Amino acid sequence: MSEFQEVSKQSGVHPKPAGLVLQYGTAGFRTNAKLLDHIMFRMGLLATLRSKTTKATIGVMVTASHNPEEDNGVKLVDPMGEMVSPTWEVYATQLANAEQEDLLAALKDIIEKEAVNMSQEAKVFVGKDTRGSSARLSQAVLDGVSALGGHSKDYGLVTTPQLHYMVCCQNTQGKYGEATVEGYYKKLCQAFIKLSKNASNCTDDQKHLSVDGANGIGALKVREMESHLKKELHISLFNDGSEGKLNHQCGADFVKVQQKPPTGMEISPGERCCSFDGDADRIVYYYSDSEGTFHLLDGDKVATLISTFLKELLTSAGLDLKIAVVQTAYANGSSTNYLENTMKVTVRCTKTGVKHLHHAAQEFDIGVYFEANGHGTVLFSKAAEEKIQQLAENSSLIDEKKRAALLLQNTINVINQTVGDAISDMLLIEAILAIKGMTIHQWDAIYTDLPNRQLKVKVSDRRVIDTTDAERRAVSPAGLQEAIDTLVKKYRKARSFVRPSGTEDVVRVYAEAETQDSADDLAHEVSLAVYRLAGGVGGEPKPL
Ligand code: G16
């Protein structure tokens, strides 16, 4: 039977509901799990074609990350562990939306456009999160791969960043690391332990961290990793999936958007805590002060901590490397101000979505990228890595330079450069705090966030909203940006923008201002403007 006959036959087992149209969003396809079987099969096909054209292993991760348990989704991973290229996102949408009888034609169209050599071997790595629907959906991906004669390796339950890591290890023939979950723990934990040895007088209290696993895959993986940490970090794990529902009242997205601690976690004053999201590619930190006030340290604070640490090390090592921080419109105005005016680092703003930030960060020797929601990592150019390595291996160096170079080298090894990774980011942050002898309160005090609020508005079709200037201004529907401009002028130090979500069926509203009341009022007023001008449904938003 030819491969196309096999695709035809197998696609009958994974039929597309007629008329269903789904878009490749911020991080792949994402919707209710019941609607995704055909998408998964077809992404198995697409990943196989991508593997044939790149002559490399491709990754497919079945997850809906921060979305509720009943949703699911798929993220495609390119050879170096990065998100799939924009051209292939277009193919993904075409293939996903081809009606059943048009599937072969859509497939052949891609083969022709990309001149795919169908006799080339293909290899696809597949991973999944802990959702109830993930096992069935990842089987559909595997069916897609085998229908086109590709080879697959099923990693089973892994975090999204772990799958990205495996793909990169495989395609660099092990130079980036060993393509096993065990190899991942070994590389990251060994680097973490070496970094931690540079912390003087670290008490047991300072080595303790409370982790909210969002009742997801991150919790399982933290447990698996613990023995590799050799007691250099003591983790108390909450929301480990044994009782609660995935992402429900917990996890990084809940903590960031609600600005409150997750349920199911006991927090003592001053204690360091962090939350992962549902596939462990985001992390936010927080603590409660002695008055019981909650303090959030989001992706902006993480980016500031990491870039300060790196900048200090570069100075000590005498290395002239250009460091930049990449943010999105959600970055708190205070963070951008601090980075540009106090730290004097270059700051770039891109559209939401790791793929955009990752790309921008690649333009620098060292690119630190973080979304405010805690999604991010650090990229080192090849040249920067080589300079650091040469210095670390130079035996004639004086102590301070040598120490800085070795710290930089171990920092590179603790980081998962393929994509934002909650586990890797956690280890890096813990090491930095220990080395600097810094409490979470001192970290928080580096700058003070402007009060802010994020809201969601339901509209009948969120595509009516179009944006420009890295999503900071709306170009449609008519009158919306003018309305936002007028509202913003009413408040001091205010800023607001709206954008259609690429992962949920909502429009997101962000507002910040001098006081929390002003930020709340502005967010509400902007939500009303969206509701009235962009076809709101389900009743006007109520004041907070
Ligand atoms: C995904 C993307 C992130 C993005 C988030 C929200 O995160 O990877 O870059 O910030 O969705 O996107 P949107 O506002 O378009 O819904 P995750 O962790 O859910 O995969």
C-alpha cells in the first residue's frame, strides 16, 4: 500500500468534523480536547514532512499548557528545539482545516511547495502532559507519523521544555546533552550544584523552596529530579496532582492574573514560593510579608534578576558581550524603566508568543527574554559561549576573572536555551539568590511594580481586533484605540492595550496606573469599550 493510501485509510479513523475551522495560535492549536483528534493525526503527518525536509528530528508536544483541564493542544518543535517556523504554521493551518476529502490534496500541496523528498527518513519525538485526553491524542499523532512511514519515539509524560530539549540534543548529536529525561536532570542539576557551591553560608532555610506544581506534569518531574539535587535545594511540593484539578485555582497563570497565592499551599511570612504552569514552561515567584500582604515576582522581575547577575559576571570576567532583554507589551512599565535607565541594558519589545521573543533574543550575544507571565529563558550566541569557555579554561587567569568565567559557564549549563523552562529557570533563580545571598524581599525591592490589572472580555469573533506596534495599539475595530487613548489620559502613569488571545477564545485587556484602584478602573473601562466596539457577548463587564 502506498503511503498516501495509508494516510487515506488512517485519516478515516481520525476524521475531521465537517466545517470545523481552527487557527494555529500563539503556541499551536488549542481548544476543547473533543475537537482535536484529527488535528493531532494531521500534525503527525506534518511533523513527518518537516522532518523529511530538514533531515532532522522534529518534536510534537500534546498539551494545552495553562488552559483548563478539558482543553488540549499541540506545539510543534523545530530541529534546534525552537518553535516551528512561521511558513510551517501556515501549512499547519491549511492541513488542519482541509475537509476530509481534501486532505490528500492539501498534503501533496505542501510536499510540492517544499519539494519534500518522500524517500528521506523521518523521525518525530512525541511527548504529552497529564491531561486525561493526552494519551488518546498523542496516539493520534503517532498514527499520523506512521501513516507517512516516519519513525517515532514516544517520550510519554514530559514537560514541554523537556521535549524541546530532547529534540535539540538529538539534532546536535548529543553536543547539547543526552536526549533522555535522566540526561536532562543530570546536566541541569550538576550545573546547579556547581553554581550553589559558590554560595557562602547558605542556611537550610535559604535552601528551602515551596513549589506549586499546578497539579500538572511539572510536579511529577520535580519529584523525579529531586534525588539529583543532592540536598542543595529542599523542595516542598504543593498541588502535585494527587487531588486537585489541573491549573484550577493554582499554577503560574492563576497566580499572575489573579495576583494571589494558589489554593492548596501554606505560606509563612517571607517564605520563597513559586508556581509552574500546566506544562512547566512558565514560572512566577511570590511571598507574603509579615503583614500578610502578597507580593508577586513575575517574568519581568525574573528577567531583571538574571540580567543583573549576568551583567555583573561579564564585568568581573572582563568580557565585552552585548546583553539585551526582550519583553512584550505586558511588561510592567517600572521594569522597562529600570532595565533601560538604571541597568542601562538594551530592551526590545515584541508581540506575545515565545517564538517572537526567542527570535529577537537571537540578535544579541546574550539575549534574556521573558514574558511577564513567566515564560522565558536566556540565549547565548555561539561566539559568546566560545569566549566564555576559553576564559573558563585559561589557567593563567587571576582568581576573580576565573571565578566569573566558571560561573558563566555553569549558568549556561543550567539554562535550557531551547525554550522557557520552569524547572531550569527555577534552578537558575535559586542559584543566583544563593550566590548573591539575597532574600526574596531584597529581590522584590530592586524596583517597584506599577499596579496593574489583566481582564478577559468575551466577544463573538475576537479576530475583529487587529493590532500594531508589538500589540500596543489596536488598528481595528474603528474607534477602539481612540477610546483607549481617551481613557488612559484620565489616570496618572497609565497605559493600556487590548489584544485577541491566541490560546483562549477571549480578548485580553491590560492596564497599569499609579494606584491599584486606577489600574482596576482603567481596565474595567477599557473592557467596556472592547465589549461595545468589538461585539461583546454574555453581558457587559462589571466593575471589579
Ligand atoms: C502560550 C505562549 C505564551 C503566551 C501565552 C498566552 O503560553 O507560549 O508565549 O504568552 O500562551 O498567549 P495568549 O495571550 O495569546 O493567549 P502557554 O504557557 O499557555 O503555552
